[in-house]
Amino acid sequence: MNRFVARLSITVFLMAVVMLVVACNSYVVQSETGGPEYHWPERLHLAAPGHSGLAKYVSWASVMEADTGMAIRVVPEADPGKCMRYVKSGDMFMTSASKSALRNVIEAIGEHATEDGGPFNARIVWINDLASSGFFVRGDSTIDSIWDIAPGTRFSVWNMKESTLNPHRSLLAWIQLDEDEIQWVDSGSFAGAMRAVAQGRADIAFTFPTSPVLYEVAAAPYGIRFLDLNSDEDPDGARRWQATNPLYSFGPIVTGVPEAIGHWGSVGHVFQITDEASDPTFVYNFAKWMDENFDSYMETYASNRYMSIDHLMDGLQTTYIPVHEGLIKYLRERGLWTEAHEARQKENIQLFDSYVDAYSQAKSMAIDRGIEISPANPDWIYLWETYKVEHQIPMIGLHISLHRSGESKVYNAGPEHETGQAGGEQGA
């Protein structure tokens, strides 16, 4: 009887092992010889910036979920700063970030100068998009070009934060119009800012051509019309914009509402980012899956065609964002990571480290002086901005090419404060 029980126990144990192997099989990446290589984690959490970001994330994440067995949860968050704080804290593995949005966080500009926010060691995981942005007016507007913007023009914005107002102020610099000559229309939300133009409560708004609400506004009775930001026709104006924000370059818009296609706006690569501390083995396999399964998700969303490894490598030529160790391993295996990439990586890491260290020091100073670390506290903002000036923290900007670094600028009391070599920028 005892021998029978022992045999039965062994049989049950072996069956349990077999069932466990079968259950785990959906989480395993198979090698070319059929052997297991990698066990995917059970869950993956992603922070999607806004509703359009949610739709794009789900378009490829659903394909990955079905193929790997991971339960992928995509959480929409309209505030890009919060998305990046989720990544910084480890609550989310990844989010997408345009170079302007990430720059605002790393430099802790305005509302991003929070106690739990500010600079962190962000790293590139993959490419997310080739994004565009621009300005539009209602279809019956008398404003036919940016040079028709005149004193009294009503600019529709979704809030009065520094990061929101920056592209509008950059446009004013292009056309050489003072801020106090125009009217701000604070519409309270991104959708509200778009609708304010359609409803005639404002004259012009900055927007993203792929935004779902813009399709709604374009279908309104008067329609919409995009204004060209043609840097080829007006390079001096474009340089004035870039003096205000060096993270923009310009070109024809290729995706979004039909009214935007062909008009000139800002263009640039948007990357998927994570924290430096993310598991390099997972990042390696994530990147490998994104590359090898590109054909499976390329058509599931209009702009997914820009998520190829070719676009990734193109974006890495000029970006200031360091690359995650796991992605570097995969690019090395593909023979795509060169000595030039390695040199640029060290340069970019040094830039990010300078901000992480500076912000930590500034926060310690604030605590010692009893200053509340809050973007609503002018004493804290003054301390942080003064710290950047006194310690000549380098401003963030894009590189000219993989072999030529961008213009080196440091924070100073004046608007123009250059050191080092000449350069430029690329991207939206």
C-alpha cells in the first residue's frame, strides 16, 4: 500500500511538472533550434500619453500580448510629466516621449520641478513615432499665413504652463511679435483648446495632426486650415524659433488629418523610454520582438510604420537621450552599434547625470533652507533656476549628426550663452 502511494505521489508530481511546463510555454521565446531562451514576465505596465497614445499602444501591445502570453496593461495619462514620473518610480515599465516633453522633465522646467519628478536616467527602448505638430486656424479665418498673425490675435491654449506656452512663444519669436500684443485663451484642456478655434472663440491653436479631437474639429462646419512653418523659405524666422526652443526642426507633415498633409510643421522622432534600472534582459527581448515582429503590427495603426529599426537608427543619430543597455546588446548583435554610437552614448549619459546630480543637490539645499519643493513655490523655482546658472548646467539640445555634436549651451543670466562648437537640432 505504501509503495502504491509512493508511486502515485511520484506520478502526480510528474504530471504537475508537465502541466507547469505547458502553462509556462506561452511565456517563452523559442530559439531557432526550438529550445527555450527567455521566459516573459506575467505582466507589463505601459503609460500611454493621452487617448491617441492609448490607441497606438494598444495597436501593437495587443499583438505582443497574444504572441508572448504577457498580460499587458496600458494606462492612459494626459500629462506627459506624470507618465515619466510613473517610469521613474518603477510603477510603469515604459512610456513614449517627444524630445521636447522629455527635455522639460530633465531640465525640470516649470511644473516639472516637483519633489518626486524632475530629471531621471531615462533610456531609449525603441522608436515610437515620427511625430508632427503645427498651428491651425478655422477654415474661414483671414489668417492665411503665420505673417498674418497680428496684435490682438487670440491664441488658444489648454493651460498656462511654461511647457504648453513654449511653442506659441517660439512662433511669436519667428514672426517677431511680442507676447503682450496677443491674447491668450485658456481653454482648460487640449480638446477644449482645439474646439475654441472651431467655435470662433479663438483664432489659432497649436496641435498634433494625429489627435482624434482634431478629426472632430476638421469635420466641423467651417473646417480647419494649417499654417506653414517652412524653414526653407524663411530660415531666419526658423532660427528665431530655435533660439527660443532648440528642440524643433521643420518639414512637411505626412500623417494625420488630410488638412495637415503636405503643410510644413515641426517634425521629429518620438522614442519609447524606460528607466536605466529596467531589466536589461527584458529590454533586450522586448527590442528583439519589436524588430522581428514589425510586419505583424506595422499595419495596425497608421503611424506604426515608423516603428521600424531603420527609423530607430535614424533617430539615434541626433538624439540626446541615452540608449538602454538591453537595446545596445541587441543592436550589437545586429551589427548596428558602432564606436560612434558608443561615444555619443557616453556624451549623452554625462548630460543626464549632470542633471540628476544637480537636481539632487538643489533639493538638498532647499530642504536645508526650509524651502518647499513645489513648482507653485517661487522660492524653490528661483533656487533651482539660479543653481543651473551658477553651476553652468548644459542646456539640452539635439546633435547635428552621429559624428557631430550639437551646439553646447549652458544656463546663464542672458538669453544667448554659447560655449563650445557650433551646431543645430532636428525633430519635433
